[in-house]
Amino acid sequence: MSLSGAIADAYWAVEGTDPGVADAARICLADGLAVMAAAVALEPVVMPFLDHADALGGAGRAKIIGRDRLVSAPMAALANGALAHALDFEDTFEAGKIHPNASLIPAVLALAQAEGASRGAVIRALGIGCDFACRLSLALVDDPAQRGWYHPPILSGLGATLGAAALLGLTARQAVDALGLFASQFMLSDELKRSPESHLRAVREGLAARAAVESVLLARAGVRAVEHPLEGPSGVFAMLSGRGPDPRALLADIGRSFHGPAVAIKRWPCCRGTHSAIIAAQRFRRRGINADSIARVEVVATPPNDMLFVPVENRVAPRSAIDAKFSIPFVFATAMEAGEVWLDSFAPDRLRHPQTLVLSRKVSMHSLEQTDAFESQFVLIMQDGTRFEETITAIAPWRSGGLMLSDLAVKVQACLAHHGAGAEVPFLAAVAAIEKDGVDPIMALL
């Protein structure tokens, strides 16, 4: 049996969903959908995806968030997937540096609506797809960027494919075919990191979610793909890293232990690597330090956080929200000025805010070799020569496995306020009741 086949067999043998895995899936679902809803109002680059899906989707049963018309499952996955990462506020699996639910949630919900999937199947599919994406990220042996690939949405898309296959009750053989079909439709170049104006940086998950849905539907219809889509000599892992996957990371306790509860919910709507800058700024403010008195800021960052300083001009004076969200100088300056970083912090007027830009330009960085001693250090040199230092050793993750839906209330309310969807209470209640009432009541609120 192929490794890919063994993976599918292991998941397909799971009966029911562990309560802890189900709870984590509901947390990630509520968080992900709220972030998607906010993106409709806050990120203009998603509009071509929403318009395209709305215009070309044809009649269907799946809802595009922020639109009234129902379209086909692939088109709903495309549109809603484009919203999932647009604000960079969705959950993360920090151990593997991916967003495991960003294409999974849009793909599974689109198919659940279009196919009338059984209500309990949605949470099971989310648990399987999330775990699989996390395992794929841990099984990578070498950095795909060295071979020109941008792997996070590739791995999350594979997770979305397996989760969608589980939702529709495909056989294990059909699930393997679906993985091969996905790989033939979606691979993403690392070139996007060197293209500051690329919209792919924001909307990439839409393309992955659509490919996942189409792959599953084609596999169900009988299209055969390849025997070894993941581990083959020319399979996904060979393409990404030149080597096969680490079988221990991929297979250890598969079907018995799930990574979903370890997925972290984001507190701030910007790249995880910038969060240390927010914490440092808040600590400096609590010490009574005024941003106007700062002469310069020196930051020591460890890889890969040093990439959040380059290209320098894009970081100290970002031209777009996505540039700003990947900028330690801008995020630090924003947090020093306002005390907090929230969705409005990356609005066009905030990107041009004079005081923020003045402080952002005072931030410099030098990189240190990877160390476990700390994540970053911030040193303020004041105009009178006084020095203040904050070292961020680690950032405690807000893990989905340790949260209740009510813990998301403030974040959900902030997101839905931008969407105009009303209070968070009905939304969270609808998510809590998904296994009883299904997906439609949730989507009707969006």
C-alpha cells in the first residue's frame, strides 16, 4: 500500500470525533468565518474574486459571504477562500508555520451547503483536514523556498482536499485520487514574496479552496490521478523539498492524536512574527515611555522574523495593508502610538499617519543566528540618551484547544461590526449548534 493510501485508510477508520478535537474545530470555524466576514469590508483586493464567483458561478446552493446569491461549490470556495487570509488574522499552526484552516473551512462549508452534507460530518471533516495539513507541515524535511515554492497554501489546500473528501464520504482510494488532482491544479511559486504588489499574498487560499473542491468532485466522478501523490519520486514532497516526507511526523498516532487543539488563534491582525513588537510596545507604554521622546529603536530579530524588515522602504513606509502587516517597524510604531493593533490600524489613512511613520523610520534591525533564548529584543534610545530594553522570550499561544466560544466574543464582535452582521451572540450560538442545525443558519448571518 502507498503511504498516501495508508494515510487515507487511517483517517477513514476513525469513528466519530473526539470531543476535544470537535471543540477546537468549532473555535477555528467561528474565528475563521468572522475574519472572512471582516475582509469583505476591509480588503479591496478580494472584490475581483467575489465578483468573478458571483458572475460565473451559476445557480447553486452555496453562499458567498457578503453576497445574497447562491452559487456552485467551487465558486463559493473560491470567493470565501479569498477572504480567509486577506486580513492575515486567521488561525496558525505555529510548529509548522501554516494556516491549516484557511482553505479548509471555505472548501468544506461550500460542499456542505451544496451537497446537503450530514450535520455531524462537517466537524469531522474539519478535524481531519486540519490535522492532515499540520502533519504535512511537520513532515517537510527542507525549506521549499529553496526550490522556488511557497508551501503554506499548498499544504493547507491538501488538508482542505482530504477534509472535503471525508465530508462527501469518498472511498480512501478516491481520496488519494483527489490529493493527486489537487497537486495537478495548485502549486504556488515563492516569487510572490518578491512581488510587493501581488494580490496573491492576500487571496491565495481562494485558489487552493476551489482546487480542493473541484478535485474531490472529480475524484468522486471516477477520475483517477496518481498512486503516490505525496511520497512518490515526483510527488508533492519531492517537488517541494527534493526529499520524501518524514514518515514519523506524518504517521505517528495518525487517526488517534489530532493537532487541531494545538492550532493558535491570533490576537492581532498581522503576521505572527510582528506580535513580539506589539508586546514590547505595550510593555514600554506601561513603563510610561512616550513615543515622541524616542530618538531611535534598535531591534534584534532571529530568523525568519528578520524578513519583516525587508525591503526596508516597504517596511518603514508600507504602501499597502499587507506590507504593513509584515512590518515590524510599522507594527511597533502603531502599538507605541495607540497602545493596541486592531483591524483599523491598517486602513489607508493609518498607513499615511505622520506620527506613526516618523517613529517607524526610527526603527533599525540586525539579525542574530537562530536561538532559543528569545524571539526578539527591542532597545529604545531616548532623546536624552536614556536606554530602555525589552526582551520577548516567547509568546504564549492562544490555543484553540483551551478556549470556549465565548472567549472569541471580542474578536468576533470587532470583525462582524465591519461586516455589518450584527452582534456576535447569534453567530456564536449558531456555530455551537452546527451539529444540530447544520451550516445554513451560520451562513445566513453572513
